[in-house]
Amino acid sequence: MKVLVIGSGGREHAIVDACARAGHEVLCTPGNPGIAAQARLLASAQDAPALAELAVREGADLVIVGPEAYLAAGVVDECERRGIPAFGPTQAASRLEGDKAWSKAFMVRRGIPTAEHRSFDHLDAALGHAATLTPPIVVKDAGLKAGKGVTIAHTPSEAEAALREIFTQGGAQAVIEDFMTGQEVSILALTDGERYALTPPSQDHKTIHEGDTGPMTGGMGVICPFPVSEEQLQVIRRDIVEKTLAGMRAEDLPFRGVLYAGLMLTPQGPKVVEFNARFGDPEAEAVLPLLESDLAQHALDAARGQLDPAQVRFRDGASAVVILAAPGYPAEPRKGIALDLPADSEEAKVFHAGTAEKDGRLVSSGGRVLAVTGLGEKREEALERAYALADRVGFEGAQLRRDIGFRIGLGGKPG
Ligand code: GLY
């Protein structure tokens, strides 16, 4: 099969890697220097129709869309219009991620467990409501924010600052939610809108500093599988994934692609923190290397409404991802830093997230620069391999968290 992957980060590198491993011809736009080793790169197209035309011109059998912005721009709709199967939700269905106020209202309508919330489209009303709450509270920009745009406000002044920032930086709506306690876990469902297969549960580490401190980032590392009990899994399947897919069908928004459920395992059971409409990043770099079956075939089946969940197989064992981020990230990442990469092995690989080539040299070009994945029989072994490879990367000033997995007693630091 000829597969066109859209995107340029670590997630897309992991998608390309999974398709190439299964023997497919892979194209990627715009891609990055790491992806170039496994796929033919195509110059980036400006908008959704141009991307779909690119897929037609290249004779792609399947398009896999990585980032949410392309989904929200309607790339899947444009491909479908031209008869090219595309893995991902339509523009309308990607609202589940792209409009957090709508998404929360959907959860309430459909009886999907989530934190109590209220949405606001005016700063004054939001500030007035926040002033009645006892921190900590969660303040979210309702629009697409690349996995960021969320503040856990521990004081009234933090809540006020977060709300002011949303409305002064062009945000149209803010969501204010109760703060939930428990372990956070990411569950990704590959789905054709009705049938679905879950990837192993994983846990992202979202703040820049160890011990889950400092500003939020797009994600600094992952441990997989994250331990989830059978009882919790049953609730996640029945009350979250199945209700969401059924609800989307009932609202004439059938959801095909990857349903990413960011969950909190609260003392009252699993509850949704947020939905995303695509693979998580860096969760993709953790779960896709464990996939034994053929991602492109599953994506094609799902796009055609014919996913067979029994065909989706993950190897036993574990994975861990350590992100190497640029100095200054997340506020002002320094770009153009020279990178020197060690060779990958069967059990550890570097995915390129924010890299570029300049004057024949590999340099950093973004905030999260590299995602280093280790695989192993056990989580400890996977972590050891990820850190061993990360430590051999030449990247001056790189920031990385040494405590990936600490919330389940791994990675060195207590919770
Ligand atoms: N890892 C968080 C996200 O992909 O949104």
C-alpha cells in the first residue's frame, strides 16, 4: 500500500515507522529529517484541498493525518470527497477535541463521566465564577492549543491570570472545571466509528520539571503500559469509549480515527479530563513501537468502516519515552542547536520531533526536539534503555525529565 502521512513531529515519525515496518511505501508531508530516512518527503501543501490533491497526484491508497489542526481544517473530508480513504475524524467530528466547551457539553448530554464544569465566552463572567470557587481549579482555553492551554490554578490569582491570558490572546471561550485527583492515563482507541481496539494504557508527564512541577508542555515522557485494573478498564470501555462512539453516531458525527481519552482514575472511578481526536504525542512514540500488526491496514479498514479489532495486536512488554526538549522550552525554546544522534537499535529508537537540516547539519527547530523510546520486557528495562540512548545524544542544554514513571514507583522520584 502507498501511505501518505501528514505531519512533521515525533508522533508522525512513529506513524511512519509503524507503516514502514509493515512493508508499506510511505510518503510524508512535510515530514522532518528523521522521517526522511523511512519515507519520501513531499513539500508541504498550504490547505486541506491542496493536501488532498497531493494525495491524488501521488496515487496514495491511504492518508493518515497526525496533528489535530489538519483534522480541524477538513483534510479527511477533502480526501473522502476525492475517493481517498483517510484515517481520522471529519472536520465536524474533530470538534470533540477542537472545541472543549462543546466537548464538555457532549459528555454531560451523553452521561460520560467527567469533572463538573462551566463554559464562558466573556472574561468578566468567567472571573466572577472563578472567584466563587476554592482552588485548585482547572482553567482551559476551549480552542485548539496543541495539548497546552490548560492551567491548574492553585490560587485565585493564578486562575485570574489564566483567564485573562485566554481572553487577551484571542481565545473565544474558557472552560472552568473542578480539579480531579488520581492518576492520569491516556487511552487511545483505533475506531471505525463503531468497533474499536484499545492501545495499551499509557501515562504522559505533562509538566516541564520533575515531580510534575513547572509549566505545562505538550508532554515530556511516557510510561507504558500504565497499570489499570480490569474493573477500571471495563468502566473505560463501557462508560467512556462506547458511550462516546455511540453518542457521536447519534449526533450524526460518526467518529473514525483515533479517539484519545485523557482520563483521571479518580477515587470515584475513571473520568474524562479531555478528548483528543488523534494519536497523542508522545503517547504514539510509546504505543506504536509495541504494535505487532499492521497500522496502515487497520487505518484503511477503519476509514472504510470495517475495522476488525481482533486483528490489532500489541507485543507483550513495555515501552518508555523520554523527551529531549530545547533549552528555554516551553516559553521560548532556543532553535538551531546542533544535534548528534547515536544509532538506533532493536530496543531503542530516536524519533525526531522538532529537527531540521541547516547547512548539512542536523539542528533543533522546535520545543520538543527528540523523543527517545526504549522497549523491554518490563517497564524498568524500557526506561533504562530509553535513558541510556538519550544520554548518548549530543544536544547542548537539552532538558529532560529523569523521573518518567515516578508515579508508579519508577524513574527515581517519589510522588
Ligand atoms: N500528550 C498529550 C497530547 O497529545 O495531547
